[in-house]
Amino acid sequence: MSAQETLDEVLHELRACRICRDAPRYLPPLPHQPRPVIQASVTARLCIAGQAPGTRVHASGRPFTDASGVRLRRWLGIDETVFYDSARVAVVPMGHCFPGQDAKGGDLPPRRECAPAWRERVFAAMPRIELVLAIGRYAQDWHLAEGKGRGLTATVADWRELLARPVHPRVVPLPHPSWRNNAWLRLNPWFEAELVPVLQREVARLVA
């Protein structure tokens, strides 16, 4: 069986997944119809490892179709045409379905059932991924085991060392591009002044 057939099989099963509604292990069943969101191909060299879909992404079925996506694409230095070209860019969130909202209207964390069920299978079927952008704490805890418990700032601050590692794929941690991180961005101007230009060069190479 070819890699493409393997990925097609995994994506077919993933998009039909109803674990968090029909067989939840950690929380009550998802109160709405699941709509798994993923963008993947066997040719993609760049992978964006996000958190979980929000309300707008749940409605659209496409990753980052919101204000966070606008900022993320600016950080990456690419437009929507490139970003949504699955042959070049994969988007694999930690939780593939919208997890719902808390009492204050904020998005809940990714469902814990999702990553163990799908993550290793998806990445095994995408052998050409060279760089994973781990956005936020949940993605960083999964892809950077040594980052657990260190906090966002300390983890992202190690970006030079992580980018230089001779591993496949390399992993670079990023803050979430949500407006909720505006204060963090103001307190850490080195992120956009130093990391973002290097990130844009890496992304341009990978999507060329």
C-alpha cells in the first residue's frame, strides 16, 4: 500500500470519527455534532500543529478561518492560496473537533481522546514533513516533551536551539496567534523582531 493510500485511509476514518460524542473517556459526551478538521497530504513539508477548532472553524470546516489565521499567515509570510494548499502545508490540530465553550465563553481545551487516537497515525502517513510549528501549550507538550511545565515564554525562547537540531522533523514552538496573546506579544517583542523573520525564510523554502 502506498503512502498516499495510507493517508487517504487515515483521513477517511478520522473524518468519520465520533469518539468524543459516542465513546468519551475523560469528559461528558460532546454536546454537538462532531466535525473533524484537518488539512494533510503526503507531499506537505510544513505542518502547523494547532490546538482545536473554534466556532468559526467549526462552521467553515477549514482550519484558521478566523482572525487568528490572519495573524498566523502574517507571521508565516504566506497568503491564503499557499496556506490552504494541502500539497504544501498540513494543519493537524491537537483536537480535530470544536470542544465547546466554558461558562465565560472561551474555547475549552482540545478533547483528550483525540491526539492518542489519531496523531501518530497521521504523522506516520506524512513522511515528508520537515518542520512542525507547535502552536500553544498542548501542541508543545506533545511535540516537545522537554517543554512540559516550563511555560510558553521559556519554551518559545529556545527556538534557535530547536530549529538547529539535527532531527526529523524539527519542531519550533509558537504562541497562539489569538488576540488573547496580545499582551504576551507586547512583553516579548523579540518574537516578531527575531523569530518571525527566520520563520518566514524557513517557510518560504519549504513551500517553494
